[in-house]
Amino acid sequence: MGKKSRLKKERKITMKFAGSPMLTEDGGIHSIVEGEKPSPEKLKEMEKAYQENIRKSPMWNMMVKEYGKVEAEKLLLQCKVKID
């Protein structure tokens, strides 16, 4: 198995959701995820994937329409993956 395939498989295991995402009062989204705590590098990778998913979603179009592309990009950078 090549390195790329192995990484893709690891990503699927790391990001496998154990429950439905939950919205919090402060607008955050919390999820319970199976697996070991990700490394700082893996956390950055997850964050980039999360931001890219937002960019491909209808929410991104709403953000751009309401705030303009420059401000929407700034807001997107505030969308972080955090492990508690």
C-alpha cells in the first residue's frame, strides 16, 4: 500500500464521527470523533479540509453574498478545528 493510500485510510479512521454534530449557543459545532487524539500536523490537515468543505458548501455562497469575498475569506480562517 502506497503512502498516499495509507494516509487516506488514516484520515478516514481519524475523522470517523461517532455521533451527530451539535451546535452550541456560541455558534460552535461540536462532534464526537472516534480514534486517538490527532497530532498538530493532522489537526492542521483536518482544519484545511473543514475550511475547504465550507468553501464548497451553499454556506460559502451566502457568506460571500453577505460580506464580500475578502471578508468571507477572513471569516473562513476563523473556522478552526479544536480538540478539547
